[in-house]
Amino acid sequence: MNDDELMKLALDAAERAAQLGEVPVGALLVDAQGVVLATAHNRRQTDRDPTAHAEILVLREAARRLGDWRLVGTCLYVTLEPCPMCAGALVNARVDRLVFGCADPKAGAVQTLYALCSDSRLNHRVEVVAGVLAQTCAQRLSDFFAALRARKGS
């Protein structure tokens, strides 16, 4: 599968988040052969857990499945640019590659506000591909927040 096809799977996970009233961010981690190791979506509200971002949940599940916290040889696909917590987790988990959809102007820690994944002062760097299906990913978030504002306004 190529980056677009895998990002569509992340978008499917984001849709599941939206159906639960969660911010629609979806993520998946694949190994070097493209086998999906884990898929998740945001669950902060559902789990009442500030760390239940899609990326963190995917890393936890993949580490459990592989029996190792080092996720060398993997690629994370996520619909929204990771925040500082998630970008730091990618570095610490030794993920090789990150593919994200749209930039996050409020919390993006990969390219927008910070560059944690490429910071040479850290012990690992993550190859980054930005903007895959960016318009679709951004529209999904915009639609969710517009509907949320409309419900609050009624």
C-alpha cells in the first residue's frame, strides 16, 4: 500500500473517533513490509485520559504486540501533525518514518511550532513526510468543529 492508501485507513480511524464525539484524529503504525501493527483514534474523552491521543495509543499497542518498546523499522501514519507529547514519543520509540496529513497551527511539534522529529540534539531522528491527503484531513477536523459549535449554539 502507498502513503495515500494508508492515510485513508488513518482517516477511517478518525471517523470512528468522530462518531464517539472525540476529536477526529486517527493513526496507524506499519512495519517495514507495510503490515499494519496497530490502529487507533483519539480517546481522551472516552478514557478520561489526557495522554489518549491516537499516536500514543498506536505506539502502546504496537509495543505490546511486538514485545518491545523500540519500534525500529516502523512508519506512523496520522491525520494531524503530532503535538509535543506525541512527537517526543515517536523519537523515544525510535519510529523510522512519520507520514501526517494536515499541519496543526496550534500544537504541531513536527514542523509547525517545533521540529522535535528532526532535532539533532535528540538521540533519534524521524523521517517526515507532511501533507498526505492534507485537504481531506483538514476538512474532517473543520467539519467536526463546525458541527460541535452548531450544537453548542442551539
